[in-house]
Amino acid sequence: MINKRLLIKNLLAHNDENSFYDKKRKVDITHKEGKAKFLKHVCALSNSNPKNNSFIVIGVEDEDNQIIGVNFFDDSKIQNLINAYLTNPPIVQYENIPFPHLPENKVVGLVTIRPIDKITSLRKNIWKYYGGSVFLRDGSISMPKVFNVEIEDVNSKIVAAIESHSQNNIEYTLDGVFDFMNMRKDYNPQYKVFKEYFVLCWSGQKKLVKNNVFFSRVDIELINEQVRLFFSTFDEVSISFNENTFKIIEYVNLGLRNQNKHYKLEETIIHFEDNAHYNIETNLLFEPPQFDKKILHHIYNANNALLEKLKKGLNLNKNEIIDLENLPATYLICYLNLFHDAIDKLNEAKPYLKTHSTLAYQSYQEATRILRKIKYS
């Protein structure tokens, strides 16, 4: 089993960006431009490596390979984005890899693109790229290409050697368990061995809500591969497990006028098998809460007025500051209740929330995360 942290180190140490791996400071797939660029790189790496895995490492400075990290990215629907926009889409896996020197909310993103030995192209137009476009890696650059000949396989032996040198061992596993237990000692860290092979660590702050047990500040890591499977500072999560599976149900707290309820968002089940393999199954459970349209019209208009004050740089009173922290969530609720323009207003508010309030911007990130999960389900 490959230790993904060691794999990233070996990729960074092996060479500069090339035809089988790319590195990025960050990737943003919340907007068309970011989606288009990400799809272009996936397409180019897939086409350039018909026989071997290729990789994108996210959270690394381009100049000196300094590992700076990015926010935990829990979008399990990234394959749906790939399938929607690419012809002959490769299997793509996004993993969050913790590094000891990074803050607790930062990881390195590792995108693994599996070989399919077929030509991958854009299925339809996106941003400035046209449907039917085909890309290849030209050194460290993803370029549009016209295919006349079969692609030469030049990377398989190199990638195989890098992956071989990144295999896990008992020392890495024990170090990983001890690191996790020490780092999370304030949040009741635990571990369990599945199938005499997999070591899973998790921690969380236990809380009781109406006789239901939830955990917040949840961190879940598969130590064998040094992969962070789940991380959240605020969300409530329920956890259950048996000898073969580990199940997480994530809840979101939504409502109006402080009348919030817990709604199931997504279920993640990790299945451990006897042959030293595992697979992760995710199911969207979210059913949008419905509210009275007259009340929503009033809240929607109040949100719009508050956004205008932000845009003009006017001072906010205490009540407006509280409303500002709830603005992304209420725009989300309006959108889920068929106020279609609410999503545009939410995106319009992003830069103002980011500069005005940390809590409001975190609320924006949570709202867009929920929207992303719903969209690609």
C-alpha cells in the first residue's frame, strides 16, 4: 500500500513538473475558469500517460516546492464533474494528505489520474475551451494537440519506481498513529484495526442533541496511506462502525430566525475487504428544507439590502453583523426554495464577506460546499 505523503515527497524530489505530474499552489473549481483549467490538466495528463498513473499535487509553491497546503477538500463528487465534461473520462481520485508542519486545517491535495489508454477530450464548451478539444503535456505545460500517431509510453517505468519507493511500512504506520493521538489528544482520539491490516484513527468532540450523539471537530485518517478522509471544524457528524465498515453521516445545521434543525447531508461508508483493499461509498441524503415563501421573500430582500451596504462600505449595526454571518446560509435556503437568483447574489457577496468577517466567510464556504455536493449528485 502506497504511503501518499511519501509519494508526494518523491514526486517533488524526483523532478520539476513533467508529462506525468503537475503541481499547483491551489485549484478552484467553484467557477468556470477554475473548472476549465482543472479539466484541461486532467485531460492532458491522461492523454500523456496511457499506461501509468499521473498526478497533480496541490498546495505547493511553484518556485521552490515549499509545501504550504490548502483547505481540506471533501468533494466526493469530483468524478461526476470529470464525467460530465470529458469524453473517455479517466478515473480520478482526490485525496487530502496531512503533513506534520501544516496547521490542522491544511493538507496537500493529491489528484491521481488512472490510465485508460484512450484519447480523452472535452465533451462540451467550457470557459474559453471548445468541445472536442484534446490536450497533451508538453514538458510542464498542458497544450492543445492534434493526434496523428499513437502516444509513446515513456513514463511507466519512472512512475512504477516512484510508487515502489513510496510503499508503506510498519514504522510509518506506527509513527502515523502516535502523531495522530498526540495531535488530537484534546478530542478523545481513538484507533481501530480493520481486517488485521488497516489502521483508522478518528477524534471528535462529543455532544448530545435531543438524545442524539454527534461529534464536532471531527478528524478521520487512514494511517496506512496517510490520507485524511474527513475533517471538519464545525459540522456535526455521527459515527458508527463494525468489523467490516466505518460509517460517517454528516449533518448540516440550517434554519431561519434561529429555528435551526439538523439535516442529513451525506453518508460515507468505508468498506474494508479481506484482500487488503478498501473502497469508499458516498450517498447524498440531503432533502432541502422548505419554508413559507412570504417569509423567504422578506429575508431575501433584507439580504440584498445588507449586501448593498457592504458594497458601499457602510458601517453595520450589531444586528446587521449577526445577519451578515447568517447571510450565506439564508441565501442557500432561498436558492433551495427556487429563488434562482439567490446563487448569483451569494457569489456576488463572496469578496465582501471575505474582507469583512471570518465567520461570515466560513459560512459562505460551507454554503458553496453544500451546493457543490448537490450539483454533482
